Amino acid sequence: MTTPTRPDPRGSAVPPPDVRVLDGVPAGAAETVARLYWTAFAHKFRPGLGDAEHGVPALREALASDRLSCAVGPDGTVLGVLGHHLAARGAIDLRFQTLLRHFSPWSAPWRALLLMPLHREARPDELLLDGIAVDAAARGRGIGTRLLAHAAHLARRAGLRRVRLSVVDTNPRARALYERCGFVAGRTQDVSLLGTLYGFRSVTEMTLEVSEQGEGT
């Protein structure tokens, strides 16, 4: 399923027409998607998953394709990925059994504990985003804007009223993108006790109200 684009009056770049957004992970692209997630969120995953050599394979196994959408170039290359949380399932389904397959039995329990603070639950009437990442070489082409527009489409399709995401204080570039796309900042939570572990001090919730009549897909 593709999501068309339109000029953004707030000044966001408009992605070229040959970039499509597809629901799911294209065949053979799981490794690319896992690496995009790792590159974007290594500061969150590293305490529990270690380095990329061990973390990326665990993420690849944990990908929930039906909770992921990918921005794909004309040659089929995945340029960006959007994850969402719906019906008690998120885009990265890191179960204890997955940790056992990738790590030793003695380390899997404490790794699971370190990953627990990253868990979030969707509220009624909302689509909770579970990560958005764009390949560094493709940034500035409006792909993040396209993926966020697709998130609004997913919310409308599911009969939900809003899209919610969280942004950390160390990522002002992402927050600026969300604001340009209409997201409004809400509650900010201080996580200073975990800051040295995960690499950020606070998390701000941002929401986008979704109208019943939106852009076609």
C-alpha cells in the first residue's frame, strides 16, 4: 500500500514520486530493516543487546512484519522504516526466547530486565509509533515526512483518533520533523536515573490528531 505526498506548507522536503511506502518488510530486506533500527536506536538497545554483532541478529528475528512499513526506492532498496504498536503488539517483539537463542542462558534474564523500561503500551483510540528511522544517505529527501503521513493513514484505517510517539531530548532534529508534520508536544518525563544507561535525560510525548477525512492512499 502506498501513500502519496503533497507539498508541505511547513517547509518539509517533498519525497520524489519514485519512493513508495509499503506495509510489511519486503522479501530479503529484514537485515536492512534491523540495521536501520539498530543505527537509529542503538543507545536504547545496547544495554540489553550489547554490540551490533549480537544486537542486529536479535532485532532481525524480533521484527514483526505486520507492524512495520518501509519506504522503498525505485530499485527496491529500503530507505526508511516505520514501526507501530497496535493491539498489544509492537514492531520489535523481543521475547525472552529470542534472547535465549542469541545470548547465554545466564545473561538472557538480566538482558530482559534492561530492555523492560523500553516497553510502552498504546492507549485507547491511538496508534503508538514504535520507531521511525531513515537511512543516513537518504535523509533530506522527505522520507521521514512520507512515513509519518503513512502513520496517520494507518491510524485512520484502524479507526483511531490520534498518533502518538516519544522523542528523547538528545534528538532535536527528530522533534523538529515531528513538529513540522503537525505533532504537538505533551508530557515530558525525566528519566535521569536511567540516563547514564540509555544516553538521554528526558522523553517527551507528542501526538497528532487524525481527522476522519484524510489524504487518500
